[in-house]
Amino acid sequence: MSNLKVFRVRGGQATEVSGASVGVEVELQRLIEANMEAMLGIRFLATEYRTGHHGGRIDSLGLDENGTPVIVEYKRNRDQNVISQGLSYLWWLHDHHHEFESLTRGKLGDQTAVEIDWSAPRIVCVAGAFTHHDTVAVEMIGHRIDLVTYRVFEDVLTLQLIASAGGSRTSSRGRTSGSTRAASPAPKSVQQYLDESPEDLKELYADLDELLSSHRDVLKEPQLHYVAYRRIVNVATVRVQPRNRVLVVNLRLNPETVELEEGFSRDMRGLGALGIRDGVEVRIGSREDLARATDLIQRSVEAA
């Protein structure tokens, strides 16, 4: 049973709309695959992907907003096997980087394939319900796993992130299998940029971090070049620029709904920003800027 209730309100009278699961599992899978980027922030790559001698078929493969490979598994109702299936396919993925990169190259282009972040592939399990033991187990497993429940209310589909484990990361971003290129120096991480920042910028980031993290269900996930804050999808990404003494924040907002201000906010449509594409970028260099950005940040959180 879902703890989410939906009501139809007419003339001040509220009538509950009963929720249900889909008729067959494949119906849920096809619906999400057709709308995967909008629903989960994941670009769809393949369905029912055969894993060869591994002996299975991955429900969906995709690449998320942060350039991370994602395995998506679906169950119409509650099924204890959905997590173990995802973990089994994750083992295959770790051993088949080149195959996944080739698939990405064919669907999304060479540049996207080169920039795949292999440091922590994700599993997303979508089901009608999960047990308390499921939510505890994902915290102990040590891999990045999201548990997402769904309900159908007439012509409305709801998705709810009920558990998420960050797992551990390696430093293998952008590694192309079989590459013969000379190893280049590792790029600086967002944490290194933050460590090099003047104290006032560190304090400003701490205030911004507190504002974003004050929403109980917003998760903080450091990437290589930025810090992502997300629900099911990213609500904000933050880059640190010590030399300019500024925080660059990308928000999940339609630029047409924002009064853009030169030097403070800009339209990112078509500019290929990682983390949140086609949103609004805000540059925060002072507490006054943060105060100006607070309403936009709140809107972005609510939109996700």
C-alpha cells in the first residue's frame, strides 16, 4: 500500500481517487521507457538488453544527468528479487564497459560516450511497494541503489523515491575501455576547488548547502566537477570557482519563466551543461546574491 493519497476537489468537496498498480509489468516498463528522461532524469539507451553468457536481460539501460550508467528494473507489485536482479546485472556492467560505451556512442554520440562516469553506476528499482527490510538492505549493500514506488490514479502516474543509497565511488570517470591514449593528469575535483577557496566562499557554499539540504528528501551527491542535489532527478548542481570567488548553480527551471538578469542568471538551453540540461544558471558571489537566488532555488526544488 502507498502512503500517498490523491483527492479530486470539486465545489469544495474532496473525493479520494483510488490508486492501483498497472495491469502487467511490461506496461509500466514501456511507459517509463518512453518518458524516462522526464520521469527519472535518465536518457534511455536500450530495453530488454541481453547480457550474453551472463544469462539474463536487463529491463532498461540508460545514462543519467550526471553521465552515470543506470540499470532500471521493474516489478508490477512487490518482489524481493528486484534488488538482487539489479545487483546481478551491475556485476555484468562492471565487466562490460566497452559494450556499454559502444551502445552510448550509437545512441548519444562520441562525446557522451567518452564522458561516461564509471565511478559509481546506479541501479533504479521501480515497484508497487518495497518492504522495510528492502530499504534497510540498500544501505548495507554498498552500491548506488534507488528504490522508487509507483501508483496509478486514473490517468495520473506518481513516482516516489522511498530509499536511496549513495554507495562508494572510484576515480574512473571518462575511462574508455581499450584506450591507448596517454594518461592525462587527473582533473581537480569540486572538493579540491572548495578546499582552495577563500574562507568567505567556503562559508557561502555552507549557507547554500544548508538551504538545499533543508528539504528532507533532497539528497546530496558529490560528482567530479560539481555537487548534485536531487530527488528522483537533480534539483540543483553547484560548481565552485575560487578564482572568480563565485558559486555557479544550475537549476531545474524553464528559462522562459524566469526574469533573467545579466551577470547573475542566464538561459542554459542548448549549451550542453552536465547535471541539468536546458535550465537556468545562477552565479552566487555574495550573501546578497544568495538571497536573490533563494526563490529560484525553492522553485527548482518544487519542480523536481
